[in-house]
Amino acid sequence: MKAVVFHGLGDIGLDEVAEPVIEEPADAIVRITTAAICGTDLHFIRGTVPGMKPGKILGHEGVGVVEEVGSQVHNLAPGDRVVISAVLGCGSCSFCREGHFAQCDNINPYGPRSGTGSPGSPEQQGPFNGLQAEYARVPSAHTNLFRLPDSVSDAQAIPLADIYPTGYFGAVIADVSDGKVATVWGCGPVGQFAIRSAFERGAARVIAVDGHADRLEYAQAAGAEVINFNEVDPVDAIMDLTLGIGADCAIDAVGVDSESAKSGPAAKQARGQDKMHRDEVREIARKSNEQDGHWKPGDAPSQAQSWAIESLAKMGTLGIVGVYPMADRFFPIGTVLGRNLTVKAGNGNHPRYIPKLLSMVESGVVNPEEVLTQQEPLDDALAAYREFDLRSPGWLKVALEPATT
Ligand SMILES: NC(=O)c1ccc[n+]([C@@H]2O[C@H](COP(=O)([O-])OP(=O)(O)OC[C@H]3O[C@@H](n4cnc5c(N)ncnc54)[C@H](O)[C@@H]3O)[C@@H](O)[C@H]2O)c1
Ligand SMILES: [Zn+2]
Ligand SMILES: [Zn+2]
């Protein structure tokens, strides 16, 4: 079968690989009808989140049709259309039972403290091949596959695999509730769902920040007040918009490939922090393989976090869903202490939220398809990756469609 395979930093290929088979009794084999490219995949290829093993299939977002189930899968049958949770749980350990699927004790064969189980991810997150392929093996299928009604299309379902539950989790851990003022840092696909989820959880105002005008337009269409950090200083703007008090809640939907301002008043400040940021990049992305402007690590890993922290009200809460590597130690802890802030972070507990979010999609309360801007054949995956890596205008979220029949 065809699959997008990680060869090395800055080097991926569309390769012919072996089809997966059932390995464990709780496995299912899914024929992928739609996969997607995620900002997380970019961290792996840029080298800012290390540990991908050459030869591994990329991708953790998928929708498909169950082909075969193991003897311990009693809730699904071949022919069922499903969305695959990007975060895998075993469904039986104490963490899964409490809804903390991202901290499952069993799903990752490398051990309970190795990392959140996820397909197509760095090896410490488990040996699971990814979903940018024609077929995939899904472990603990009873817990990680969710049957889709016919009324929900693949384009509506693919955001439920990762970006919607992640955005929702961001709003949960940032303590967004009725009447709150929330900021969302990053208006990529995850940020878009963080904005929508903050409103769903009752936020009175959502202020969204990015440096790309086209992404800010999507944020504004969802009801956010938008700030372009290449035009104004985002911290000053948020303080002005909130009578000098700041936001109650902040969601970091940027992660380690954070950028500094390249123009406007914040660019001046960035020049003063240039050396600090260069040191951060050097330590975080010890290896990278930038080519012709592609696969370039973000130039200011702690920038989004420091703006988010700086613009919080006293006693405010920061929820971090943007991904940072385990070794990252650049965090503005002093301001957190000085203003009695709360910081929560993590990989989303997707199996906990997918059923609820799916029912909102099914009932028409939310149409997640509006964030999906591209649907490309799997054959064109490499070109699509390159556009998404550059955040080219209009390339907000890319779905890939294997051409199997
Ligand atoms: N925790 C989880 O479970 C989970 C799941 C999925 C994705 N993620 C992470 O969420 C993050 C976002 O994912 P995505 O697919 O939307 O990625 P993306 O790269 O498409 O989006 C990131 C956005 O942040 C913007 N940005 C860069 N620097 C900024 C700054 N200083 N301030 C504000 N905005 C800035 C970029 O312009 C871009 O629009 C990534 O780190 C990804 O790995 C986490
Ligand atoms: Zn993802
Ligand atoms: Zn578990």
C-alpha cells in the first residue's frame, strides 16, 4: 500500500509499504478514507519534537472503514465507518477510567511513563504506524474507534480525530467558563477549535492572536476579536481591550515552532530578545534539516507562552495544548509565580470528548468542515505537506484521501 513515510529530518516520502495485520486481539484494521496533516507532524519533520524513527508511517488523524477486528473487539464490525482517536488509550487502566486517556498506563508498550500513545509519532509514544496510508492497525479498537452516523461526512469527521478534541481540551484546562475573557494563541487548525470551544464553554469574549491574516479571518468569522502580532504588540493590545486587567484564561495553541514578530512594534522587542531565542532554538532543535525555507524550526520557542502569560489577569489560567518536547526548559515561570497564575498542559484526552463533540456535529450545532480548506489525493501528499509547512495563504487544514476503492 501507499503511505507517507518519515525518512529523516526534512525528508519524507510517499512509499510502497506492507499492509498492516491484526497483531493483538483488541486490534482493528481500518481502511483509511480520509487522513489529515497536523501541525504536530511539522514539529517532527522540522526536528523541534525529536524521536521519529526512520521508516515510520506519519499521521495520527484518520477516518475510515473497519476491515477486520480482533477477537476482543465486540462493539464494531467490518463495514462500520469510524473516526480514529489520535490519542490512544487502553480503556481499562485507572487513568483511562478517570478519563485521562493521554496518560494511559498500558497502551504504550514502552511503559507507563514513556509517553502518550499516538500513531505516527516519535518512538517514545509507541511503535504505532501512522494513518497517512491506505490501511492502519488501531490498538484497543473498542476504546479508540468511534462509529460515525451516515449523516456525518468524512470532511466533518476528520477534525474529530484530533484538532477539535484538542481545542476543546485547551478550553477545559484553561478553565474557560461563563462570562470569562479568553485569549487563544495561534489560529491554526487547533486554535480555530480552541476559539469555538471557548465560546461553547461560555466565554463572553475570545481574543485570538496570530501573525497570518488569512488565519485571523477564520478566527473572526467564529466570533473572536483578532490581533495580528505583526501589526500591534499583542500584550499591549489585550491589556487595552480589557481595561488593563488582562484575560482570565489563555490557551496556547502554537507550540514549540512559535515565531517572533517580524514587523510592527513587537518586532522591536523581538530584536532585543534575539539572542535568547536563538539559544532556545539551538538547544531545542539540536538537529534540523532546513531546505529552501522548508522545515524551518520556529525562531522563538517561548514567544507564545510568554505573551500568553504576560497578558493574563492576576490569578488567571494558562492551558497549553501546543506541543513542546519533553526536554524543553524555557518557560516564563517568574511571572507565573508573581501573579499567582495556574498553568495546565497536556495531550488531549480525546476518547473522553469525541462522543460529545460528535453529537454536536451530528446535530448541526457545529460544522467542523469549515476549517478544512484542502482535500488532496494521498498521491499529492508531499506537495501538500510543503504548502502546510509554509502556512501558505489559504492552507489552513489539509485532508488527504487515499485512492483505494
Ligand atoms: N496537545 C495535543 O493533544 C495536541 C494535539 C494536536 C495538535 N497539538 C499542537 O497544537 C499546536 C497547533 O497545531 P496546528 O495544527 O494548529 O499547527 P499550525 O502550525 O498550523 O498552527 C500554529 C499557529 O500558530 C501561529 N503562531 C506562531 N507563532 C505564534 C505566536 N508567537 N503567537 C501566536 N501565534 C503564533 C502560526 O502562525 C500558526 O497559525 C501544535 O503545537 C500541535 O503540535 C497538540
Ligand atoms: Zn493532529
Ligand atoms: Zn489505559
